[in-house]
Amino acid sequence: MKWILVGRSSIAQRRVLPALRSHARASAISIASSRPPPEADAKDVVHYADYESGIASSGADIAYISLENSDHARWTERALMQGMHVVVDKPAFLSYEDATRLARLAKARGLCLAEAAVFGSHPQVEALRGVFTEASVRPTRAFAALSFPPLRADDFRYRRERGGGALYDLGSYVAATSRLVFGAQPASVTCRITERQADGLDIGFSVLLTYEGEGALVGHYGFNTEYQNRLLVFGPGAAAELQRAFTLPPDTGNQITVRRNNVESVVKIAPADSFGLFLSGVVAAIGRRDWTAYEQALLQDAALVRRLIDAANET
């Protein structure tokens, strides 16, 4: 598979590019970016100085779009029209309408379109769900927190017109967590903006999702607190908690703290590369010509993010 990385973001440089080299069966890698390539990339990467020429000329089979949030839809569409499968950084698109439109375009052209919600590909998530499978119970409650200290003042996440704001940037984590833990769309969605900057842009929000029967997810998200990155899931007779649930370096192991019938134990998790596992899964799906699961996940998550935004705007 020939890959092109459209954009040289920090996450693309640190995590995506190594994963392409190690896991994604990349026979060739191109990068389209106005930023010159580091010397270390010069030997095995073809560089294009702008996105258009890279997409038009690279001959890539798959494009990985890693740009500011507001640019994702435009360049995803361009890559699909060029005949490329596309993986796009989360949040994939800023509106449900863009998500559905581009999913239809991908389907019409026989191409895969996937949002890189990679944390769900880490073995720790399956191990957490396995706690409840082993106990023969289903989770009925979840608490999530993904919040971190302020970013650099010039970061695009502080600019509304560039797709900034905590809800746009982190809402995809709410949606993916809901899908992975409960496997269903919530019956009710409450979302409250908790902090705004001077121009009104949201920099923190909290959610309460409830599900038919039993089930509730509470979460706190933003970029104005001490670092928090954890997921607690519990139900009758079982509870499981993960620190570093949403971002875990590939060389770092982890553990799940489990409590069953008030007895605590620990499940050890070996190091794993969530980006590599996700991208290798996409490549395998393309090889089988069966990428429905990625399309469904993208659309389900986009639908829930739209509900979060609507709920936040009601207040």
C-alpha cells in the first residue's frame, strides 16, 4: 500500500508516521506539507510542498488527513475524488452533514473512509470489556475524564473558524466511549459548557448520557485543568478503571484496576501501539473490501457529536 500523509501535525510526526513504517504495510510514504521534512525523513519519504500536488501526483492508495479540524472535509473530499481510501484524524468533520456527504461519496466510489479514533484499538479497551464478559454482567455506569492544561496561545483549538473549541475537538472521545462501552446510541443527551474564553469559545464541557434500560455515562472534558485521562466502568458485581485510557504511548504498559464483589485485583496490559493496530486494521479491511464497520463508527459518532452540540446550544 502506498500512503500519503496530508499535513505534518505533531501527532502525525510522533505517532502516525512511525505506525505507517512499522504496521501499515506501507510500500511507499509521501508527505504533503508546506513545512520542510526533517532530515531523518529524507531517505524514505517523498515530500510535496502543498496538499493539492501531493494528492494529485503521489499515486497513493490511502491518504491520512492530519490537518486543522476545519480543513478535514475539504481535503478528505479531494482525496476521495482522486480515488484514495481515506483515514482522517479525529474529529473527522465539524458537521454531521459533512460526515454523511463524504461517507456517501466514499461508498459511491468504492472507497474506505475511517475516522482515527484509535484508542479503541488498544488491547486495554478489549481487556476492560472482558472484565464484564468474564463476570457475565453488563456495565451500567461509566465515568470518563479527558482534560489537560492550557495549550499554546496560538494553537488552532482556540480559534472558532479553524474548528477550535473543546466540544468540537474532544466530542469525538465522548462518542467513541459511548459506542465502545454501551454499544448503543443514548436515549438522552445532556451537555453543558463549563468554561469559555473571553470571546465565548468553549474550553471545557461536561456530559450526561443515559441509555434505554440501565446505563449512564458522565464525562468531563476540556483544556483548562490538571491532566486527567481515565475511564471507570462499573455495573452489578464488577468495576474496572483505566488511567491513560485515551492516549497511551506505544512503549508503555498499563493496568486495569478491577473490583469484583468488593475484592480488588489488577489486570496487566502489555505495551501496544494503538495507531499501528488501528491502521493495520484499516489495511486489512481494505484487503477484504469490507470496511462497513469503519463507516458505521464514523457516522454513529458524528450523529452523537451533533446531539452534544445541539444540547449545549439549548442552554
